[in-house]
Amino acid sequence: MKINNFVNIKIMFIFLCVGLTLATTKCGGTTSKPTYDTKTLNITYYYQSTANTCQSACIRMYLDYRYTKKGFIWDPNQAKRVPDESTVYNKIPQPRTMENICWTLNYFLWMGGYNYSYTSLYTYSSENALLRHQKLCVDKDEPVLVLFGKSSPIKNYHNVIMYGYSIKKGSSEISDIDKIYYHDPWEGSGQEVKKTRWDLYTSLKDDKDYNRYSISKSGI
């Protein structure tokens, strides 16, 4: 009798343990959530002073990062780290489009002491490769000027600076990216957004715009 009672108690204990394990798993107690690695660059933030100078503000952020990293100033006579927003804006050739930002960046990089071998910036617009190239730029310690479409937070075309991302720990796959970090010259610094939302902001299909660009030194 004692043996049977002991067996019954043992069986009940086993069932109890299994039940608790299943309940804990169902409630998420022992299900481990994925952890993420984060890659970010230390980018000085600049607001845009007017409604149409987001490009200029992003160029200033890019230049400040490059000058700070190399110890250059853009104009030795004025001893400024970056040119004024109005100076940048007036230097962007007409029409003020992403295609002309490379020329403007090259000009100020040259004024800041970089030689011509450096001031060859890359422009790319392939939708399928967009985030892959953006990630590669950040991995090479280069911020990226990104053009949002009309699905952007301000519901219009808009320029931002991407400076980082978080990705599932140990992975390098674009599909495992969780968040994108960017400075928005209109909305504020240190913005973050899920990859799906970022894909929407940069999608060529969103508004049938086939002139969507990202710009950086590295990436291809």
C-alpha cells in the first residue's frame, strides 16, 4: 500500500511539474525573447530653420560628423565646424534635388580639407538594395542621407540622416533588423522606427516615385 501511494504521489508530482512547465511557457515565463545588437554613430544634430531646408540641415549633420572625425573645419578663415544653413542651401544647384546633394557635399568636403579621392560620394536608388546599402554605410562608420516619400511623418518628401540600427544578436541579415535610428531635422533628434515603417517611408512603390535616393561615401 505504501509503495502504491508513493508511486501515485510520484506520478502526481510529475504531472504537476509538466503542468507548471506548460503554463509557464504559455505565459512567456521561459520563452526567451530575442536580444539585439545596436550599431550607432555619434552624429551632431541640426534643426532645419525653414520648411524647405531639410536637405541643408542633413548636409550639415553629415559634414559635422566628417569634420569632427578628421579634425577639419570647412573654412579656415572663419574657423567654423560647419557652414551656416543658408550657405549650404544656396550652394545646392538648381533644381534642389537629391541628385545635386553629392555636388554640394563634395564642394564642402573639399573646402574642409579633403582631397578629390575622398569627395566621391555614392548615390543609389535600387529599392531592393536600399536598406542593405544603408546598413553597409553605417557599418563603415558613414551616416546616410535618406529621402523619405510622401508616407513620411510629415506626409511629404523629406530628408533625414540615418545613423544606426538594431539587429538580432549575432545576425547580419537585413531581415533581422529591428529598428532604424535617424535624425529628423524637422521632427527632432534620435528618432527610431521599426524596419517595416522605415521600408514604407523609403519605398519607391508608395507614391510611384522612382527618384528615391540615399547618399553616402561608402556603400557600394
